[in-house]
Amino acid sequence: MNKTLWNLLVTALILTTFTPISNAKTTWVTSIGRGWVFVFDEDEIVYKPADTRLSIAAKFPVTDYAAVFVGGGLVIPDAELKPKPRVTAGIGFRVLDRISIGLGAFYQVSPPYNEKSLTHTIGGGVSLSVPINDVMSVSLAAGPAKTIGGPWSFVIKPSIGFKLPF
């Protein structure tokens, strides 16, 4: 799979950590998601399913309606277990009682497995998140990514997130 595809999914996971903010304590959220990637490769747009994204992030409330987050995670390709680490950061806003939006950015490293070269990817995105209950939320995220020296891509990723009990 194209590394840019994997990186776009990372953008989506960055944004899945948002749920409405109801108290002033730091919360930890984990999420898992998959989606679709559109790679803008020369004169064509290539559509690909996205690999699984696993993420964990700490959310730090700024106000009753906003929080910042930092986190990390792995992109797990479907074909083989060759994870790609990434870090994320962003800000989330509660816009309605049960709906949050988020803006985020990521950096991902793709290690040189099987003699492939080391690649670096940066990206960003926006997400919409709705809590199902006090522990679980569902999100839809989308955003662009750029692998250094490679093509641009765009990802759309639904995911599910869980607040951790600590």
C-alpha cells in the first residue's frame, strides 16, 4: 500500500479523540478506525481502503467547551504486521451538548521494512464526534496528508473511541 494512504488514516485517528468536555480533569482516550484514502498520484486519483489505525491521546480541558490533546499510535497494515508509529496534537470544541468538532495535525514515520526507504509524513484534518454514552464515542474524520517526496492524499475515516478509566 502507498505510505501516503497510511498517513491519511493517521490524520483521521488524530481527530477521533474528541468527545464533549464536561469536567476539568485530564482524560485518556483510545480509538480504532479504518476508512478510505484517495491518493493524488500524478495525473490520476487512486482510491484505496485504509489500514487499521490505533490511537491513544490525553485530553487537557482548557474551558468547559474546549480542550487540547496530544497522543500517539500505530498504523497497522492489513497484509503484514509492520507498524508505523505516529504522534498527534490538536484542539477540540464542543459545539452542541452532544457534538464536538476537532482540528488536528500528525507526524508519522514509516520504518524501512523490506529494504524500503524511511519515509516521513505530515498531515492534518477535521473531525466530528458524538458520544454514545459516558465511555464510548463515534467519529468521522477527514483531512489531507503529504509524504515527503511523495504524492498528496486525502482520507475519510470513521472510528470508535473509548475513554480509559484513569
